[in-house]
Amino acid sequence: MPTGSRCPSHQLLVIGVGNPLMGDDGVGVQTVRQLLQQKLPSGVTALVVSTGAINYLDEISRAETLVAVDAVRGNSPPGTIYRITDLTQLAKIRQGEIDSHTCQLMAVIAWARTISGLPNTVILYGVEPLSIAPGCTLSPPVQKALPRLLALLKAEIS
């Protein structure tokens, strides 16, 4: 049972998840950094949370809708973009290979819902990585997917 107020501070919160020091795992962080360079609609907030979603529990628990962007392995070609609205699908896509920051994100969402009953809606945009290995650059197929991913996010938040 929620113990906090159901008064959202954010209509829609976009978060970039991942480790920008691990190649394609940084796609969520890089995408949200690019999104932050643009004017966001009223009621929309964007944050780079990297691998520390727990540090943003307060913001997540005050978001009506949460949109997370991360690398997601789904056995499709690198650069494939996924839109997941049912978090149980994420476990199926990853086939038991959920990494620590995504497990943490799902736990943070559960804690946020316990605190406030929010977020009501969770959407995950995932991009199939080519390589998650030390390095600060995205692989060519993931880099090529960024403009389309940004367009999808803009349409989502409009």
C-alpha cells in the first residue's frame, strides 16, 4: 500500500540508464544528454541517472510516467530499437541475463510505487548493443540508431 502522496511532480520523466564507460551500454546516457540539449515540453523532465537509479528514487516516485532509455539485449541486430511497456517482457527479452543496473532500476520502480503509487506508466526504450566492453564510444550500428531513437522519444514526450 502506498505510503506517500500521489501528487506527481513530473508528468513525464525520461531517464538515461547505463554505463558510458562501457561502449554501447552508454546509449541511454548519451541519448538523454542529447535530449537535454533541446527544449522539452512543459511537464517533462529528463535526467541522466547512469548506473545509480537508486539515487533518483525521489524523482522516480514523483513521476506519473517514467520513460527509461538503456541498452537491451534481445538477440536482434545491433541498433535495433525496442519499446517495452510491460516490464515482464524485459525479463523475457534478456532471457535471464538482466544486468545489475537494470535489476536495480526495476527494484527502484517497485520501491517508488510502494512509496507513492507512482509511476503509473513505465516505458523502456532499449537499443540492441553490439559491444558492451570498456570504451567511451558507441558502436557504428548503435550510433546510427540514435537519430531514430531521439525521434521516437520526442514523439513519446509530445
